[in-house]
Amino acid sequence: MRWLRALPPIQTFPSGRALFSRSTEAASPTCTWRNSRQAANSRLRPIWEARRKISSARSPSAQTARLLWRGPAPLLYVQSHVINAQVPWELAGQTSTTVRVSYPGVASTDTPVLLAPSLPGIFGVANSDGTLNSPSNPAKPGDFITIYGTGGGPTSPAGVTGAFWPLTTPLPSLTLKVSVTMGGENANVLYSGASPQSSSGIFQINVRVPADLPPSATSFLNLTIGDASGPTLPIAIGTR
């Protein structure tokens, strides 16, 4: 299985739908969550940030900041205006919780947050050779692409909060139904589950590009996991 060392630039979508929903402010257990709408709309940071050990967060404030989902949550990144944290796996199956931020020792009020079984958001897409998909580097019809994202919902076996996916097989797989369309055509899902050596909140989905898909710099990809669909993402398709 391939995995990305860095994420490509992707389109901006309302309120960083990859991380929480504007309409419901729901989060999915295991997804990365931000407490800033403005920051969620910015370009997502490289995936290697999520691979760093939790204790080596980029800001010194991470040593004293805490984010609580009825219990401590692993912090991936801390700054004065944004916190990246993993929604604990232990919240799977619940429909709501509360979030509180503490720094240093001074806590905010509890903020209600709705939870969803899944809420997929795409970080980036790689071609079959592992390079980033772009108009200058399109995928070819019949090849496979790899989608990286968060909010995929439960896996079997279950992930571990604050840990990293293993490199050994069999890899944990997503338990909810996964479907992908590209350019309006159904695409064959080859694999959906853990992204080896990534944070346990990150999923990887390998998909076969339909062989008859016409060339396009903006062939729209739609990902649905369970009952939730992610943002529409344009990807580039070339010729065989």
C-alpha cells in the first residue's frame, strides 16, 4: 500500500468539511478536528504532521494545552488560534459529546458537539505511482488512485486513540460501506482502511479509475462512507 509524504493543494470547501460540518457541527470519531473555521478553510498541512509523535507538537503551548472530549484527546498541532486533535475512538456509537479547552489550567466552558458515524473529508489523492495527482500529472484511465482522508468511521479491528496504524497485515478495514464516483461513473473500490504508519484517524482508499473516463483536468470525485458524503474534489484524468 502506498502513502503520501506530503499533501497536494486542494480546493477550499465551506468550513473545512473534512473536519466538521457547518450545518450540524458534527464530528466523526477518529477524525481530525479543528476549533477554528478560518483555519479549517486554509490549505491542509502535510500528512507527516500527523505522523509526528503526539508529544512533539510544533508549539510549546502543546505541553500545557489540553482538549477534552469528556476525557483528554491527543493533540496533533497547537497554536494560539487553532488546535488539531483526534476525536477519540472511544466515542464511536455516541451521538453527542462536549469539548473543552484548557490552557494553562484555565478551562473554557463545555461546548456541545454532535457526533456522526462517519464524516469523510479528503486530504489528497495520489496516482498509482505514488505521485500527487494534478492537472500536470493526471491519473490514467484503468489505473488506480489512492485517496487519503479522515472521518471514515469505525474499523475492524478498531483503531487505538493517539496511536499509529501498523505496517503489518492484515490492515484494519473500514466497516461502513464505501462508494466512489469519478466523473459521474461508479469506480471500483479496491481497498478501504488504515493508511499504514499514519495517525489512526487517517484512512486510505484505493480506487480503480474507470477505463472509459474521458480526459479532464476537473473530473469530479465523490466519496461516500456509510450515509455521509465528503466534499466533491476535482482530480485530473489523462489519456492511456
